[in-house]
Amino acid sequence: MEFIKNTNFNFIGKKKYSFVLSSILVVLGLIELITMILGTARIGIDFTGGLSLQLSFQHKISVADVRKELLSKGFKDVKIVKIKGKNDIIIQTKAVAKDLNKYTDEIKTTVQNAFKNNPSKVLNNEMIGPSVGKKLAKDAIVAIIISIIAIILYITWRFEFRFGLAAAIGLAHDVLALMGIIFIFQKEITLLVITAILTVAGYSLTDKVVVFDRIRENLKKRAEKTEQINLNDLVNKSINEVLTRTVVTSLTVILVVLSLFFLGGIVLHDFAFTLLWGVLIGTYSSIFIASPVMIMLNENK
């Protein structure tokens, strides 16, 4: 069922504005990428190594009080998060000691001794060594590179090289623009965030395939007729024809992601946040980035 009928939006005519917006996000994404390489970005313990300790208290506990106590005992690089609706806190710190087991016990003992009137127990205790973190970071980068190469090959095989290259440029844009959003909101780069970025890449590819498939069909129809239609008009027509599908699919995914964002708890918060912005950016780029790039590549053919 189409609830958006007979639209005739001039999407391609707005490419100058979309290119400016995208350029800003991509530059910010490159800054985030460079800071990650230099090790100055907000990188999670998945990649740096470290520990994550979840404590459950019998009564309400103040994050400020726990932080103050840990700081007084010399635990400086510590992140403490309160789990909404529970008397639980998560204490995270990057690898600062060779013996993470001993370091974890010291943090746990410090907190439990400081709050004897509010007993606590360990619900979860995760430790990741620095070498494992570095391997995860390397594997994540390799996974993103391989996915982009695979997409170029797939789209080239199914369509033409110009479509494959336009899709790859659009995908690279999506990843960097999403990292730009992460930079703006100063989100931590964790394994879940990287998983969300790869998920977005798959969603974005599907969205671009739908648009490109309709463009290819209309190109064939144009070739079979004697009259000629301007390529910009043809691409605009193609995007308008699949607009209902694009909007419905995006809204459906966004509703699911919003439920994860608000109901999934703190563990899934950054994952859902990245997915939400990724879906928006992926949908936007299929219309305002990948399609105009395809036209530009066709003109330079």
C-alpha cells in the first residue's frame, strides 16, 4: 500500500546542500578516526583492555559517593554508571595494571568497605587484556574494509561498476558521517558500537540497492523509447517511485531501535543510539549522496 503517492520532489536539485552537510559530518568523522588511531579518542575497554565490574547494592547508592571514595584511594581513570531502576552500578576502567584480577579485587574491596551499611554483591565481572583489545580493534577495522570491498564487487556484479562505486562511496560516507555523530556526542567506541556500524552498513546497502534497481529499470525503459529523458529527472523519478518503501522501511526500523534505546537498558543504549543515527544517515545518503554520485560518475564516463 502506498501512502505517499505521485510525489515529484527534486532530490537531485538539493545535492549542493546535502554535500555541504555531509562534508561537515565526514570531516568530523575523519577527526574521530584520527583520534582513534592516535589513541586519544573515547575508546572502550573492548579495545584498550580493562575491567567492567557490576555491583548490586541492597539500598540506593550514589554514583558521586562511589566516585569520591575511589578517587580518594587512587583510582583515577574510573567510569561509574548507575543502572536505571535498580540499585546497581557498573564500574569500568581501562587497563592500568598487569594483574587485572588483583586490580578488580582492590576496587571491589574499596567500595564494599566504604559502604558497609549498604552491602553489595558482584553480578558481573569482565576483564579484557590489552593484547586482546588491540586484536579486536584490528579485526574491527579489517571487517569494515572487507565489507566495503565486498559491496563494490556485489553491486558491480549485479549492476554496473558506476553503481558499485557510487554505493561504496555512499557506504564510506555513512560510516564516516556516523563517526562524525559519535564525535559530536562524544560517545565511547565499544565493540557494540562497531557492531552497530556494520549493521548500518548492511541496512544502507539494501536501501541503495532498491533505489539503484529502480534507476536501472528506468534506464532500460529510456533506452527502449525514442524520447530522451534527462538523467537527473530520471533519477528523481526513480527515487520518488520507491519513496513509500524507503519511508515505511526506515520508520519500521526506527521504531524498533527506539524501543531498544528507551527500554534496552544502559548496556544497549550506545548500540541503539548508533543504529538510530545510522538508519537516518543511510536513508539520507541513498537519496542525497549515492544517487547524485552515480550521476556524476555517469557524466565522467
